[in-house]
Amino acid sequence: MPTAAVEVNVPVPLRAHHLLCVFGFRGAGYDRAHAEGIGAVIRQLQAPGARVTLVAGVDAICAACPTREEARCREDSARDRAVREALGLAVGHEEDAAELFTRVARQLSPEDLAALCAGCPWYAWGVCAEGLAAGRMAHGWNGGVLEREVIHG
């Protein structure tokens, strides 16, 4: 899948719960095109100077999903609200991506995910908790997230 040039002056729109998802992203459960789309978003987030804006609906990761449900994706989910509350952030918050992911790694622990990610089918796989634990060990965002094995299917 071709990727667009990274525009660091344009903030990447993200739902709050996706701040947690990127820590554990492996491509598991997605088709190749969807996994590559999410990988492209993560690479954009890893670019020096990248910024994030928290949104309450469809974001850059949702846009990569070939089966997103428009009505559900436009809503501000309970999961998004819980993550924003845990981080003390609001919709519209804009921040340097590296600083924001460092904040997430410092403020939230893998144990917090049981409540924050309740009902998420990926939570049971343990990859998000594993990725967040690695980020905490590094005292920030584990920028090597894409170096891990990506599973398709």
C-alpha cells in the first residue's frame, strides 16, 4: 500500500483509546492492506516533530479500516472517554506525538488496561499490555513497535 509523505505540521487525528493500541499493534487479526495502513499511521507518529490531536470520532487509524462502521466510528466511545479521563486530557488536545506517548507510558500501566480496554477483542491477546510494559521500561514510547513481528490473518 503506498504511503503518503509525512506532514509533520499537520497533527495526526487519534481517538484516545488508539493511544494504547499503537503500543501493541502487531497486525494480528487484520488483512494485509489494513495492517499496512495502520503501520503507515504509526510510522507517521514516529516521525520527528509529529503531532497528535485527540478526536472523538473517525481518526487516522479508523480511516485505514476497510470494514469500519461509520455510525459507530463517529461516536465518542466509553473507552475513549475513560482513556482521556485517565490521562487528564480532552478532545482537541494537541501535543507532540513522542511527548504524548511518553505521557501514556508513564501515567498508565499494563494493569490499567483491564478496565480501560474492557470488551476489546485485542485485549485478551495481551499484546497491548506487553507493548505498554516495554514502553514503560524505556520510560517512554517504544519507537521500535514496528520492528516486532507483524502477524497477518
